[in-house]
Amino acid sequence: MVVAYQAPKEQHKIENPYQVALAQYDRAARHLNFEDSIKEYLKYPQREFTVNFPVRRDNGQVEMFTGYRVHHSTVLGPSKGGLRYSLAVDLDEVRALAMWMTWKCALVGLPYGGAKGGVVVDPKTLTTAELERLTRRYASELIPLISPHSDIPAPDMGTTPQVMAWIMDTYSMTVGYSVPAVVTGKPLNIGGSQGRNEATGRGVIIIMEEALQQLNMYPANTIRVAVQGFGNVGSAAALHAHSLGYPIVAISDVTGGVYNAKGLDVERLYAYAQETGGVRGFPDGDYITNEELITCDCDVLIPAAMEGQLNERNAAHIRAKLIVEGANGPTTPDADDILNDRGIHLVPDILANAGGVVVSYFEWVQDLQSFFWDVDEVYRQLERIMRKSYYATEGTAEKHNVDLRTAAQLTAIQRVADAVKTRGFYP
Ligand code: NAD
């Protein structure tokens, strides 16, 4: 018997990312013809893990923190997905991100299921020693779940290669030998991969160029790009696009944004943001808010910060002709409808930002084989997978006469559903 799905009770805020993920799922699954039991099964996270744990601050006081790890699916392989350190982390956000990881890995053909984790913390409020203690304690709470063959974390918002190094070390100390393949996104000197840091942003730009070609938008020096978010994804995307000759007219982060119609000097802005903690106050441009960045005068918009940024309040005012989603879940379903009606070409997150997990997969393969590739090989294989996935998704969109998000999701859902059917329901 199939039991009807009930929305989770934890919270009901508008644009709850999990409700967004479920709405997208329903939209895509409608086009697929597979058993209701499988359709229902794939809506649920397979496992949800909540941990409450103490961390000693440098002043000797002990504070409690809450963390999560959700495995949405392990049908196609071990679960894979990032860890987020942010005050906005909650169970529904982690559920949504885990589900999107399942579709992302399936879409680009990786032998992984989907997971995500996070700790409710603003890492900027911790000293390095406190961050290390928090990470090691959270990692030790995750030991029953993670391993190279069951669940492999990676960086996401608020976490870094150093955080991955502490997790790898904590796991290795527990089992008694070094296990680099338990996390990806590690520093190079302990088994990281060449090109992993830049992989997500680089992948975003590979996809942007494919879409521009399809839309007959060229040459590069006439295509004005705006990027929201200047962290791992946003900065790598902006720096790479800048190096290819695209004028980057606007960039923002949590401190605000900066606009220059002639194009920003992205390398200088990057150095400035590293030094001052944000892009705000950069002298060679005008200050804009994050909301103004979304609707600024540009040709390509790359949201690369967080969920829900393109919504029913601003979608009608977006001026870009192409949107490439660097962030996960930056567009709400209402905004999707408005953008589709307006004929704006949108490349969805699970395709556009898959470069990160693709190179994470390369890192895992290299760690398991103890055989490391040079950066040219990493980039060559990354490009191959990203371009192939873009054209497969375009083909599906044409075949089903749907937008790219629905096409990407239905391609992925079909692959996971086929695997469920072949494996059967246990027992
Ligand atoms: P990050 O922590 O390195 O950077 C986040 C950026 O967003 C920072 O510049 C921060 O200032 C900015 N930001 C935070 N809150 C903001 C707000 N309210 N308004 C505007 N800007 C804000 O994180 P990241 O790894 O670059 O991740 C960004 C997005 O990309 C997330 O949605 C993440 O899930 C997604 N993503 C990351 C990877 C990866 O490999 N790191 C891979 C795929 C997708």
C-alpha cells in the first residue's frame, strides 16, 4: 500500500526549500510514466540524522550546537553532498539540498546518491581553534554514517578545504589509518584533486558558454555578466568568465554589491574582498544592494549565493536574457513560471553547478586508486561531462516540450526510478 505523503511539520515558512524541491519534483514526475509506489518513495529522504553536541569556546565556556546529515537516496551508490555551516541551516533546507544532490548526481551520470549536512552556526563568529573543535566533534558524531563507501561529504557554504581536512583526520584517527576518500574538497597535500576549488564556478561558465552559443549571443566582450555571491562558486565563476573576456558588471556578497557598467576588475575586487571581508566599499564601482543586483542591467545573471533569491517579487523585473544557477535552489517555482512566460533562458542548478560534484567524484576516484591526475586532465574530463549533460538536457526539453529545469529533473528522476525498479524494494 502507498501511504500519501505528508508535508514535514518542522516549519512552514514561505519558500521553504524542501517545499520548493517537492514542487519541482511533482512538476517533473508528471511527465514520467512509472509506478506510483516508486514516485512516492523518491519524495522521502531515506535517512535523517540530527545531532546536538557541545563545543568548548576559547574562554572555557561550553556551548551546544545542532547539526544534521540527511541521505535522500543511496539507490545509485554511496550518498554524496556538501556540509553547510550557516545560521539558516535547518532540517528542511538540508532535506531539499540532499534531494537536489540525488538528481544532480543522476543527471550527470555519477555513481552516487544524494546527501547534505549542516551545522547551525555562523563560522565567522568562531576562532580557528573553536571551528576545529566544532568540526571534529560534528565529524565524530557523523562516524556511523560516513565512509568512502557509504557517504562522502564535501564543502558547501561556510565550509572550506581546511574543514574537510579536519573531518578526514578525525575519521582517520577513529579507524586507525588514513582514509583520504572519506571527504572531497580537501587540500591538495592530503589527497585533494587539482581543480576542485574552481570546479563549480568553472563548470558554471562552461554551461554559460554552451547556452550563449545556443542563444546566438556573442562575442564574449559584449556579454555583460552579473554574479550574486563571491564565495567559492561566485568568485571562481566571475574570475574565469573575466579571464575569457566577459565584462563582469556586478558582483555582490553578504555585505552588499558593486556595479560598474564598463566591467569590474575582478582580480582586484577579489583581493579587496579577501582583505576587507567583503565587496562593499570597492572604489571602482557604485554600491548596489543584493536586490538591485538581481534586476540590474546585464545579459547573464549568475545567482551563486543562496536559495530563494529569484522569487515572485523580482522575477518580472529581471533584465538578464540568460540565468545560470550557480547556487542551489536560487529560484522559486513562482519565479520559474514568470521567467518561463517571459522567455528567459534559465539553466537549472542541478545542471549548471554540477562541476563541483563532478570533480569531487574525480577526487574520490583518485584517492581510491592513489593515482593522481594533472589539472589538464581534470578540466578535460569536467568539460566533457558538463557539455554532454547540457546537450542531453536540451534534448529532453525539446522532446517533452518543457523548460530546462523540468527536463533536467525528469532525466534524473527517470534514471533513479529505473534503478529502483531494477533493484526492487527490499525485502
Ligand atoms: P561560500 O560560503 O563560499 O560563499 C557564499 C557567498 O554568498 C559569499 O560570498 C557570501 O557572502 C554570500 N552570501 C551569503 N549570504 C548572502 C546573502 N544573504 N545575500 C547575498 N550574498 C550572500 O559558499 P559556496 O560554496 O560558494 O556556495 C554558494 C552556493 O553554491 C550555495 O547555494 C551552494 O549550495 C552552492 N554550491 C556550492 C558548491 C561548491 O562546490 N562549493 C557546489 C554546488 C553548489
